[in-house]
Amino acid sequence: MKSQSTRAAELETLATFRDFIDEFCLLSGVGDDACHDIKLAVDEACTNVVTHGYAGMNLGSIMLALEFEPQLVQSKSQTLVIPSSPRSRSRRTPKLG
């Protein structure tokens, strides 16, 4: 099973991602402990991107993709930054993965 969600790179988005992960775990049969660990890891990574990776820049989006295979759950996140000025284009694009 595969699923993905793209949301604005804002701290308020984290609750939406946690709900998305809960639903994914339920539909995939992922246990509560593993689901909690996935939410914790994604929450920490996304928080770091929003608070540190976008410092001084316009916020972009975070795309979260989840994939379930027996005995394995993978999560992959990407960020999308659209620079608003020539100065911001010279900054590095934060990545999450």
C-alpha cells in the first residue's frame, strides 16, 4: 500500500500529517507502537525543516509519502521551495528524507 499527502510547510500541518499517518497505519495493519514511532520520526523531521530549514525564507510545501510492505514501513518526505526574491534563490533548498 502506498499513500502520500502534500501540505504547507507550517507547524500547524503536523497535526494533519499525524492524522494521515494514523489512517495509513490503520488501513495497513501497522501496530500502535510502530505507528507511534513513525509519527514521532515524521513530526521531528518536519519540525526541523519548518523551524530551521526555512529560516529567513518563504515557506514551501512538504510532501509525505508512506509505503507499507510486510515487515517494512517506509516514509519519505520532500520539501518544495519557491523563492520569492533573487537573494533567496542563492540559499540552499532544505531537504528532508
